[in-house]
Amino acid sequence: MMIKDEFLSMNREEKIQLQLERLQSTLNRAYRNVPFHKKRFKDMGIDISDINQLSDLARLPFMERHHISDNYPYDLFAVPLRDIVRIHTAPGTTQKPTVSGYTPQDLSVWQNILTRALLASDITPHDILQITLPPGLANWGRDYKSGAEAIEASVIPHTPMSIEKKVMVLMDYRSSVLITTPASALQLADYVLKEEINTTAMGLKTLILVGEAIDPDTRKKLEDRLGVKVWVHYGLSEVPGPAIAFECEAHEGLHVNEDHFLPEIVDPVSGDVLAEDRFGELVLTTLTTRAFPLIRFKTGDRARIIRAACSCGRQLRRIEWAGERTDELLNIDGVKIQIQQMQTAIQSLLGLPPAPPAFHVRKIDRKCIEVWIPVNDAIFSDEVKELEALIHRAEANLLENIGIPVVIRLKENRTD
């Protein structure tokens, strides 16, 4: 199926002019309608009419995750609430979540973004897509469903399933494409090996991974065990969504949807813009998002812009996504978790004193966090069964609020 993509057919000068026009429109809308942006521009003495070229973007202040939580729930919306047709909530870096909104035009833009990314992964109307994502990325399932339907592919919408049912659906429904996270894909690969399942009986040929980057060894393991071709998409779990950048058939970095996002690579400490081919922190500015514009949003993801042209011929800049963080957030199954926020929540849920012992937090695997709490009689004096029930309630509460399993373990804190 052929879908006309006008931006890809433009020459470089035309693309830059379109990006600049969209950037100026975004800045004007943010200045007029979002007090947060207006105040910061004024405080820095910035006249947005002076932003006359893309390089002027470096004069503007950064947005960070805490700004989204600080303006909870709707203070960053650039349109009236009556124009919002979808509201998305994700764990924030404070006690308040991040909230983003979407107009009908925003949803149409995301459909186009997903359509472009899926077509680059060789998805056709003959494919059957199965979407399996963790709770923290459930919103992405709707976007992938919309993009796939625009291609006229068949879609099995996102539905939480056990690994047994997931494999049953893959085999019985003849799913040819699976959209999931690296953690779930590795779980599937291990299950297939353990149960000695004939992968050719599944009909699966394409694996699209979201939420986390993968290394070459993981890619090879998945491709060998499942008999598939692996593609990687990059997105933000908080805002605005998936496939901001996507792999093409060359698998030599991820193409950024430059008609919708302006990428920068900056020094995570100084904030200085770095030259192409140098690793730093990926910063994104939205160009077409009406409801929730992001201006120089610091993603915390370590990446670099690839200078060389891609062998696929697409005239979209590419990034190499390192999978590492430039901040202290943990990326668990595609969802960003702030350690201090989680510690504060556990302290409250378990009724710890104002100065609780230092927690030891570690990532068990790609899907779970383990928290060790040093304890003594002065901290916990409840009966064992009551204490176990308290911990189970705390784990359930954390799962509900951050969408990630958390295992709490108590470790005796000896003082002798």
C-alpha cells in the first residue's frame, strides 16, 4: 500500500523552512497560552520574534520532567480543555504524575508518525499486528493500533496476557508482527526455547521493540530464537508518545521524524549544544503538537546525531540511541522511575520514621525493581504476618501507581 509522504520528498532547504515555520508557530502558541513558557521567556529577556533560524533554539531554556509534574494537571496545555479529546497520565518525578493532552489534530499527527514508522518496518495490509505492552505504555498501544489501521493491516489491540496466552494467540491468530518491549520479547524467546516451540508454526516475522534500547547480542538472540527481524522504535513514556524515531531496513540508527520534532544533543551538565557525532543528552522540541508543546525537553537519554547519510536514502537525520541515562532515573520496561520518589512512597506506605534507613535499589531485570531496606527492632516491631501483609500492600500500591513490579525485601541491620 502506497501512502504519500510529502515531507520525505522535499529538498533540504524546503524541510528547514517548514521546520522553522512550525517552530515559530509552536513558540507563539506556547507564549500566548502557557503562562509557564511566557514567564520563563520574559525572565530571560527572550523575544520569540527573534527566533529566525533553527540554531536560535539554543537560546531558549530547557524543560525538564519536574516541570511537567510541577504544573499538574493542566497548566502546560496550550489549548482550552474543551479541545482536548485524550488525556494521558504517567508516573512523574515528584508525588504528582505527568499529564499530557491531545487534540484531534494531535491524534491525527500521531497516526501519521506511526504509519511512517510501520511502513519503514515493511508492514503491509497483509500483516496481523499483535500489541503487548506494560501498563505504563498502554497509551502507546492505541497509537500503534491507529497507525496500523491506517495501513489497513489487521490489529490485535493491546491486552495484558500471560506468556502462555500470548504464545497461543501468536500461533492461533497467525500474528506476523509483535510490538512489545525488550523485556517481554526476551521472556517470549526464553519460553519458546524452554517449551521447544517450533517458531515457524507461529508465523511471526517482525518484532518491533519499544521502551528500551537493545545491544547487538540481544538483537541476535531474539532474531535467532524467534526467527524474526528486529526493529527498534524510540519514544517517551511521559509525553508525547512512541516512534519519535524509528529504524529503517538498514538498521543503522533511528530516523527522527524531523517534521514533528527537532532533535538536539547537549552536554548534560553545561547544556551546551554538542557537534553531530558526539554523544550527549537528547533534547526534543515538538513542532506540530498543539495541546502540549515541549520546548527543549531534556529526555535524559544518551544519544548522538549521526552525521553520515543513511544507505536507505531517507533524508531524515538519525540518532544512535545508547540506552544509557544522563540522569538518575531508572528505565524499567520503558517506564522512567525516579528512585527518590519511590523511596518516599515506600517510606509513607510502610510508616517508616522521618529519617528512614538508606534503601538499596537495584534493577532485577528489565521488568522489575528490588528494594532492600535495612531494619532493626526500633523500626519494625510488628508481628511477622502483619509486617508481610504491610509489605504486600505496599508492593501492590506501587504497582498500581508506577506500573512496574517492585519487590521489597527487609535486611537485618546489625549494629554490633
